[in-house]
Amino acid sequence: MSQKRNKQKRSRSSAVRLGPASWPALGLPDTRAIARGIGVRGLGVNTLAVAVAGILYCAGGPAHAQAVAAAPVSETSSLDEVVVTASATGVKKLDASYNIVSVDANAIKQFNPKSTADLLKLSPGIWPESSGGQTGANIEIAGIPGGGDAPFFTNMVQGSPLYGMPSLSFMDSSSLLRLDDTVERVEIVQGGPGAVFGPGQMGATANFILRRGTAEPSGSVGLTYGSEGMKRIDAFYGFSFAPSWFASFGGFFRKSDGVRDPQFPADDGGQFTATLSHDMENGSFLLWGRALNDKNQFITPVPVIENSNVSFSDYPGFNALTASYGSKPIQNVTVPSAAGGFEQADLANGRGANMNFFGGNYDADFNGWKVSDRFLWNGGDLNTNALFSGPNPRPLSYYLYGCQVPQPAGFCNGAKAVDTNNFGLDSQGVPTLSGNGQGLPLSFNVNARYINGQAVDPNQSVIAQGWWYIQKRLNNINNDLHVSKEIFEGNTATVGLYITHYTDHDNWSLGNTMLMSNTPNATPITLNYTQGGQTFNLTSPQGIVNMNGNFNILEDGSATNTAPYLSDSWKVAGFLFDVGVRYEHINAHQETCNRTNQALGTPQDLYDNNVGVCNGTFDAEHYSKNATTWTAGINYEIFSNMSVYIRANNGTHFNDFDNGIRNATQNGGFQPLQTLKNYEGGFKYQSTFAYIDVNAYHRQFTGLQYQETDSVGVPFGPISNYGSDSKGINFIGTVTPIANLNITLVGDYMDGHYTHYNGCLPYIDINGNNQCSPVDGAPLQRQPKLQFRVTPSYTWVPTWGDMTPYVTYEHVGQRYEDLTGLQPLGTYYTLGAGIVTNYGRNWQFRVQGTNLTNQIGLTEGNARKAGAAAGVGGVLLARSIEGREVQIQAKYKF
């Protein structure tokens, strides 16, 4: 019986894959007419009952799939699709009283995301800053203050989170997986019951569901070529090897120069995934494994010019869309090790992952007792080799001598340097970068040469950037078990237990300021001078001008989270009531080495004469906290194609190893729990003409720490908390004005600001001066007030197959770099387009492009400089989206 069910599923999924023209020949319904009759194709919303059955089969076993497959196709719609994320037993979209987006594999490909994080834009209100490359994206959730990494976002595979903490410094969970043909679909949940189930993420959760084997062998092989020199192969194969036993394997390998070519491969590696599944009479189980080994360029900000109208243009010599500082001359370096001495680092390794995963799902029904279990073990290395921005570029002579020599307009105020991030003398008369920044005496006559020995023109624009090397070894194991039982008709109760244990072993070498030419594909510069017959080295032979004051640490963290939870759902008449509560305990231990400053070189080497090195002692911290979260929602099904809902929930965010736990005793104690109150309501509707999913929310956040100040920034009193208050609307809609034409809109409007910050924020500005700025009432950093994407698509169905061209217009509204709200990032738009062609039963061809009009669009300014970071001449170090990129793919399906 299980074999038969899978045969039916395989045949129908083949119909979806082979293209509309071939379906009647296979004895299947012409779903083109069905799609026209019931609505949406955009966003991967599945209008076929058989596809819903396939989704349910992956999520809850063949019994669910059979029940849906038995329903007449014409009676189903996208609102009948059952989603499993943040739910005990799965819930129809029509009945889900929270914001959820379900995107199938075809829609993922049509969206053509630049990275795994970039895909999250399909969920309105999520803002991934994917301009940094394939990995390492900052991910913002509308209405929740972030500003770096991804603390309020969690990635899962098959319902299992990929790490016990949502993010760490130099780790966001989107860096732990890549998109390929082994993904069946992704479900993205914001707020609501996500704060109670699974990892208990109060922000947003994405759950990637894997493809499985099928009764009839099937698969595909695809070859892709990209205009950025990318060559990629994708493959997938699924089959049955015994009655009710299925297997699959697939993955990808690619190598790319990158749109911002660093003179070595920007992306190099791949991913392999395998599954083994079995249907039982009362349920199913799945085992899956994955190996990920991928190296990805971490893209550093480049200089742009901020114009008076808050638009941005190219800095002379730099293309904001294609330039990179990365180069062969700066690729391999020697940096200090926290353990003592030196170690080697390679920029070509970028922010890469070398990880292994093994997980499983078990679902069964024992006489009405439904048991579901998800487990995952994973471990490996997630290292970062990258440049990080510092002060703005400047002429070499200014960097060395300040205003003692003539400088371009704007750099000097009489004889005084405006930007003081230059050399100077300390009280002992020794050259230093921590002096007054007014320059060295001209008598030093510093010798400046490129590493090839060529002298550097004093007027050459130079920049000092940090060459950071972070070694991070992760291990994680988690299990989520829950049991559900119908207590009485329409009422189902669930009890569950989520537990995870995870470790983090780090070796950091942060700082390592390297002096280089301010040019694309930069060249390092060495500096030395002679006094009293001795030669003093201001830089290493590789151009590292400062290792002193580095943040070099060895760190070990270990934690266990335990979270029992209860939920109950009751469907009566047209109402669905659901409530849930979770009690979570975290028990974390961390050790971070204490450091002593040492001279690593000779007395004549001034760049490494005061380097922090671990001294054999450790700061030990024990973090133990409890938190209770809850959720409650009411959904009312007005008609079979229309519903409204309201929901309230809270949420908590624990400290992580790098933020709040490390050196807490030395820093005055652990930071408080960050908490969220979320109130939302929504409306869902589908007809032959339109699909609408609207969600309005009000989010109140607290738990950020600061010390009150007076009006000029002098601190006083105890440490206090501040937070934010935000209101917004998420919107998803598709209209079908004529047959085969779909117009989809995904957007978010968010009005959020910081609250309860009494005083001003002290900081050092881009020119090295002390400043103080109010924060209360400032907009949430880096989050667009308005963002939306409009995609019209049209499908032609000739006799040989089908063809779907589409265009996507994206608008991103104003954002601000930091808490002060003083550095605007501007607004921008992009145009993407593509055409997907299915030819006959086996062939598919794609041509897709992003940012076709080459728009400059900033996602991040200079993250290490507060306030207005546009310096002399309006120069701003910033990351823009990448320039035009076009890819073509040919895929053979069998």
C-alpha cells in the first residue's frame, strides 16, 4: 500500500516537473485550466492537491498525503496547503493565525537568490544584507533592533535548528547551508508560535524541507554558467530500493571569480546531501546526511561618494558594483596567534564552512497518539579570513606627516589635520597610531615601498584595513520530541521537549591593520625609517602596520538548553483557537583566555611590540537563566477561501557566548534577557482573481543596555535598559487579471524607533573626534521603512512545452547605519529578469539576471564608525549590492 501511494505521488510530481504540455498525454488533468480557475502560481503557492499531498508526505507521512490526494483537485487552493513549521501537527495556511510563507523549489529558482540569506526576502519584513557575499549576512527582522549578525533569526533543516544559539560573532546560521536541488521547499515563520516550538525563536525561523526518493527513479543534472566566471554543476537522484524504502542523493559543486573579482576564486566548493526514508503502516521515518565544504569571499566595503541629495556615486578609480580590495598580494599573511607566536592565514578561504550533518525525523500514529521526533547532529569548522574596514582612505603623505606637507582641499584646517587617524608621536617620542594623529616629524623621512620594492608616490591614496583571522569549531546536537492526542472532537493537545547541547571553540586574531594602496585589488605598503644608524620598521614585511592592541583570544564555550512546552488547538465551528507555553533553561559555561602584552619581534619592529597574547589563565563564566514564553491566537474562517486572525505572544533572547557572556564578570555582570511583546492580526483571501495575505503588527522590545549620560555624554548613575517600539504591515498578494498572467507583490512597511534611552551615545567619529548623539526616537538601524518587490510573469504553453518570462522590480527604502540615525544609506531599486523554458519531457533552460540596470544600493556603511561616517570629500566606506550578474542553465530531467 505504501509503495502504491508513492507511485501515485511520483507520477503526479513528474507532471509538475515535465511541463504542462505533457500532462494530458500522461493521463493527468490539465492543471493550467485549474490554475486559472483557482488563482495563484506566484511565490511557489501550490494550487494542486497532489503537490499539497507531496508536502504533507514530507512533513507528516503517507497517511496525511493520501487524505489530501483523495480530495478533488478543483476543490483545493494555496490556502489549503499544510505547513509544519511552528506547529505541533501541521496547519492549513487558511487556519494559521500568524505570518508564514511557503516557497517551493521552482519559486526558489525563479527568485534567483544571491545567497541562502537573500532568499529570505520572500518573507515580507525580513531584511538580509547579502551584499557581503554568499555567507556572513546580517539579517534584520522588521521591528526588532539588530544591527549585526543574525540574533533574531534561525535556520532549520527538517525542523532541526543548525546550532543551539541563533548566531555568534562571525556566525549566522545561513552560513551553515547552501541552496541546491536537494531542497523541496522552505517555510518561513515570523513571530507567533515560533517563540514556543523548536528553537523558540522570537524573530523569524526558516525551515528547509529536503527532497526524498520516489517509487519511480527520477533525477536531474544541471550545468550553469555565470557572467562572473561561475561554473556550476547540480545533480539529484531519487529512487526506491525495496518496497516502502526510498533513497536520494544530490548536491552541487561550483567555482566562481565573483562579480567583485579578488584575483582568486570568490566561491569554491560544494555540498552533498543524501536521504533514506521508509513508509510504515502507521507513519514514516527519514534519515539524512549532508557534507558541506565551501569557501566564500567575504566582501569588504569600498569607498563611495555621498552626494548632497543622499544619493551615492563611484569613488574615483572604484566601481561601487564590481571593485574589491582582495588581491594576490594581500592573500597570504602572517598574523599573531592568541596562543603565542604567529600563524598563517589565507584570504581565499574567506568565510567558509567545512561541516557535516546527520539528522532524522520520525512520525507515527499509535491509536490516536501521534508521536513526532526530530534530531540533528552537526559539527565542523566555520572560519573567517577577511578584511574589515577602519578609517577612510587618505594620501600617504597625510597618513605619515599630517598637514606638514600640502594636502588636497578639506584635509587640513590651517596646520591642523581634520582627520586624525594618522601617525603621531607618543610621550616617549615613538611613532604610534594612537597619538594625536598630526603626523611624524619630516626628519623621519619614512621610506614607503610596495612589497615588490617599488617606491610609493607620497600623493598615493592609501587605506589601513584590518586583516582578521577567526578560527571557529562548532558542534551541535539537538532533539525535539512531541506527542499529540485529540482530547475531544476538534481539540488536540501536545506536550513536547526540546533539548540541545552545543560547543564553540575559537581562536581569534582581530586587528592586524594592513596598509595598502586605495585601489581595486590592492597592494600592501611597507614603511621604515632610519635614526641613529638603526632601521625601525613601522610595518611587517607584508605591510601590517599595527598588531598592537589586537583582540587575540582563545575561547571555549559549552551550553545546554532544555525546553518543555505545551500547546492546545481547538477547532469549533469556523474558529481555531490555539495556545502554547514554553519554559526554557540555558546552562552555559565559557572560558576566555586572559592576555598579557608582549613584544613578538625585535626592538626595531614597532608594529608588534605590544601584542596581547594568552598568558595561561582564563576568565571563566557560568550563565544559567530561565525564561517562559507563550503564544495565543484566534483564527476565524469566514468562508472556505477567507479568514481573519489575531495573535499575541512574547519572546526572549538569551545571551550568547560572544555577546553578554564573555568576560561578563569583568564587565559588570551578564546582560539582561532581551524580550519582545508581539501583537498582530491578519487577513487571508483567495479567489479566481487574487490571493492576499496581510499581516499588521505592533512589537515592543527591551533589554538593550546603556548607561545614562548628561547632555554632553558624561555618564552617571546605574546601568539601564532601553528598547524599541515598532508598528508595521506585511503584505503578500498576487493578482491574475488574465489567464497565465500573474503579478505578485511582496512588501513591508515598518515604523520603528528606539525608546527609553535617556541621554546621548558617546562615540568617536570618522575623523577621530569625540562626539555624543541622542538615541531616543532614532529609527531602528539598518532596517528599511518601506521595502517591496513586484514580479509580473506570463506563461506561454506551445505544443513543445512552456515558457515563462518574468521581471522583478525591487524597491528598498531609506535606512540608517547605526543607533544615532546620522548616516543615511539611501534608497535604491533593482531590476531582475529571467525566462524559464521547459522543452518536452526532459529539458529545462533558464536565463536569469540580477541588478540588470547596475544600480548602486548600499546595505551597510562603515560598521566600525559611529555617527555620520562620510568624511572629507563625502567619502564613505560602504557595501553596495553587486553589479549586473547573468546566469544561464541547461538541465536534463529524467
